[in-house]
Amino acid sequence: MAELESEILQLRKALNEARLGRDIIKKATAYFAQESLENTR
């Protein structure tokens, strides 16, 4: 049972890291898209 709990904790940590990475990529994409729009005017 402890083995399963340990695996669940590892998976939750990996999921949180993936979500953080996704959020950073979203923000970076929005930033560079805005920069691109400003540079075309």
C-alpha cells in the first residue's frame, strides 16, 4: 500500500511540474504574440 501512495505522490508532483511548464509556455506565447503584433505596426 505504501508503494502505491509513494507512486501517487510522484505522479502528482510530475503533474504539477507539467502544469507549471504549460502555464509558462502559455504566458510566453502570449507575450511573444503581443510583441509580434506591436512590431508589425
